Amino acid sequence: MTARLLVREKRGAPGPMLRKAGLVLLSLSPSWLRDRREETGTPPWRRKSRTAWTLRRLRLALVTLTLLVLATSSVVFDLVHQTVDSATQRTMPSIMAVSAASQALAEADSAAVRSFGTGVAPVIGPSSDYQTQMSLAGQNLEQLAELSEAGPRGSARLQLIDSRLTEYRQLVEQAHADYAAGSAALGQVEVIYASRLLHDTVLTELDSVRDAERQRLAGQSSSFWLSGWAVPIWALPVLALLGVLLSAQRYLSRRFRRTFNRGLATATLLLLALGAGTAFSLVAEHRLRDARSNVEQLVQARTATFGPIPAEDVPGAAGTMTRLNQQCVRDGTACATVTMAQPYRRQVELAGNATESGAAADTGYGLDYILPALGLLIGVLVLGGLQPRIKEYRNRWT
């Protein structure tokens, strides 16, 4: 009889003793329970509880929200990192390189004009300052060609700049040869033409390249993914998952008399860490704006102002210098002096600030790997926290 009772209980049907006990309980139960028995025709001990259904729904909601949080946080952070990386590793160095090249070419041209105007060029050629600044300009233009993302139009501009710069060098060398041969008038014309070529084509095209890069940096700094409008994309799923996690822990505490679920509690803490890591995008946006401000200050500091040299300061070549000064006043070319908006020491300081702030903005602290790992770990903890309760309840009623 005992074996039969066990078999029946295992199959879900109560034995005679349990059935009698159930009838006694039913007779003692409130009227609403007896009415429910009469309506459904199902004994109270056979009716299914909603606990298992609730646990499965909680598991589905938590897993779905975890995957959503993993996807949104990873995608948003990756887009933010790509934008900041492009701005700090390519756009900002391009702006700094083109402004440095423009400054070097302006100073090289003034050094060449001054050497011809003071009568030094016929003897030793363009000064050492000219050679140094031309070499520095070439290095910056090579860096610009490597970093620029201006596309085919930008590449065409850089090719034009390179060809015109080659022509400029040839004119300066030819002017030196004519001066040395005694054709001062011809050499003077060639110097003026070379300076005009540099100002009207090379420096003008470099200004266009610089303005295009500055516009690109402005667009990157105001990108949608760096703005507050992108926050709800990842914040709302995080808040939804946090709410469901807290609700699940409260439900398990009340239903199973356990006040603490290690898996879900740990998942909650990791979710807060994931949200804080994703919010780092707001910090990156602030740092990128600071870096852009430093770059803009550096560009302004390298703004050149051209001017003549008084002829009385070079009495040995007063006639030549006077003619070059007249050309400088007329159209701003063949100027023997150039002055930057800020001294060189201040330029170095601003360049250092721009580099440091750009590096700080591009620092991701490995979050592009940490955030996906946190999302996957949260999913594992959610399943690990709920599955024992589901299994426990299933064993209790089978």
C-alpha cells in the first residue's frame, strides 16, 4: 500500500489518505474556496500556481533587457570612441601640421626676400633661415598628407600645393643665380614673382585645407553620439534592467523567504558599473571640446602679419629694399618681415596643451572591452540567480 501511495504521488495523483485529508480541509475551507472547487472541478491541491510562470517571465525579461543593455552600451561607446579617436589622432594633428607649415613657409619667404633685399643673396644665396624653414614646412606637409581625411578633393589640393612649392623653390634658386651673375633687376623680378606665387597659391590653398579640417573637427565635437541626445539610447535600457532586477529580488525574497540573492545582487552592482562606464562618453565629449579650444588658440597664435623693412635700416641695398617694400605695401607679397600673433614660446605651450587634452579625450581605459564583458557577466549572473529558484519550485511540486 505504501508503494502504491508513492507511485500515485509521483504521478501527481494523491493517495487515499491525502484525498481524505483534502476533503476535510475543503470542508473546513472558506466558502469562496469551495465555490472555486465547484466551478472548476479541480481540487485545490491539483491547481497550478503562478509562481513558476512568474519566474519564467522574470527570466525572459531579465535576459532580454541584458542583451539590449549589452548592445546599446557597446554600440554607443564604440561610436563615441571612434569619433574621439578620429578627432584626436587625425583631425587635430592635421590642423596643427597645416598651421605649422603655413608659418614655416611665411617665415621662409620673408627670409628669402630679406636676404635679397639686403644684398646677402648674391654672395651666399638665400639665408640659412630660409633653408631651415623650408625643411620644416616639408616635414609638416608630409605629416599632413599622411593624416588628412579630406578625400579626393583634399588630395588634389595637396598635390597642387606640392607642385607650386616646387616651382617656388626653383624661382628662388633662379633669382639667386641671376643676382650672382649681375642681373639684379631680373633677380628682383623673380623674387617678387616667387613671393606672389607662394602667397596667392600655396598659402591660400593651405588656408583652405586648414579651414576644412577645422570644420571637420567642429563636426566631430558636436557629433550626435557625443551629445546628451544619445544618453537615452543606453540609459533607458539600463534603468529598465535595474528596475526589473530590483523587482525580481523583492519577489524572490517574499516568495522563497530568502532576503538575499547573490547572483541578482551582484548583477545589480555590475549593471551600475556598466552604466557608469558608458557615461564616460560625456567626459570624453567635454575633454574633446577642451582639446578643440586649445587647437583653435594655436591656430590663432600662428596667424602671420607681413610688413616691410625700412630702407634706412639696410643702407647698403636701399634701392632694392625700397622696391621690395613698395611691392609688400601694394599687395602683401615680397615682405621682408613677418610677425606671428603669439611668440614661439606661447605656441609651444598651446601645442602641448592641445596634445595633452587630445590624449586625455582619447583615453578609453579599456572600456571598449570591459563593457561587453560586464554585459555578458550580468547575463550569466541573472541565469545563475534565477535558475536555482525555478528548479527548486519545480522539484517542490513534482
